[in-house]
Amino acid sequence: MLTLPAKVRRKKQPYLYIRSRLSRRNLAKQAILFYGELRDFIAARGITDAGPGFMRYMAVDRNGGLDMEFGYLTERLHSGGGPVRAGMLPSGTFMSMEWTGPFEKLREVNAMLNGWADHNGVEWDTAETTDGVGYGCRIEIYHVTPRHVSNPEQFRTEVAIMVRAVAEHPAVDDPAQLGAGSASSFSHLPMGN
């Protein structure tokens, strides 16, 4: 199940993370390793306020390479150590949607959110570089994962991307009011079974 995009105002959010440059084909394997390392770090430090895991897309290069942060949200800023760093997600306005289902469909979910944004004139907070595109803040938050349930159909992921200038896009206050044209903009993006 996929929700309609919603405008969300986020406050600054502390987190612990490991940053890496990798290819899309290595993403799942590296995520397992990095999240394990982060959980070990959190346990060794006695950190009890760690929330859901997430991935932050820092940049995507023209050849499909990714500059990523793998992290856990926390209630307060903690110090890092070794490959684990502490950071603060920026405050701002995001367009957010939730997907309930297998992680393998998240690429299509992101494509749908991008298609919706294009259709509705919403601009992401991005910067073109010589290598590709850098993001102000683009995250996937894993609210329900294999650590919670065994059925992939029950995994729940929030995809959120910071928008450039919300004041220029008043219509996104209530995406459901955008009409049938908005919903039909998803029809060309396959979800498959």
C-alpha cells in the first residue's frame, strides 16, 4: 500500500550514521553490514534513545553510484567514534509518502514520488554537480523492518525529500485535493506483484 504524498514540516533531528560511497547493486549487502555495526556501537555505548533506521541519499552520480548515510535517528545528539559519526538532519519542508510492502519496490516508490512532484511543480532541494545530483535531504525511514516482522508485505518505509521553496507551491498543502490528474500520474509507473 502506498499513501498519497503529504507535506511535512520536520524539525532538526539528531542521528548516528556511517557514510559510504557504493553502487546500487551493493546497497542491500552494505546496509546489513552498516546497520549491524551501528547497532553494536549503540549497544556498547548504552544508547537507549535510538529510533528507526534510515538511509540518507547525499548524492547520486551519473553512473549510478551513491553517496549514502546509513543511520539511526536519536532523541539527542550523541558523540560518534570510529566509522560512526553523529549528525543532525536539517529542518525544513518535505514531501513524504509511506510504502507498506517489500523493500525491493522502494525504487519504484521513489520514482512515483518524483513523478508526482514533476506533475505538480514541486522542486526538490537539490544541487547539480559535475558528477551528478546532491540532495539537501532525501531519506528513507524504516519504521517496520525484518527486525520487527518476518513478512515483507508488512514492512513500512517512509520516503521523504526536502522541497526547495514551498511558498511557491501552495497547492501541495492538501495533495488529495489536486484531483484525478494527480492520481493518474502514477498509472505509467509499474509496481508489479
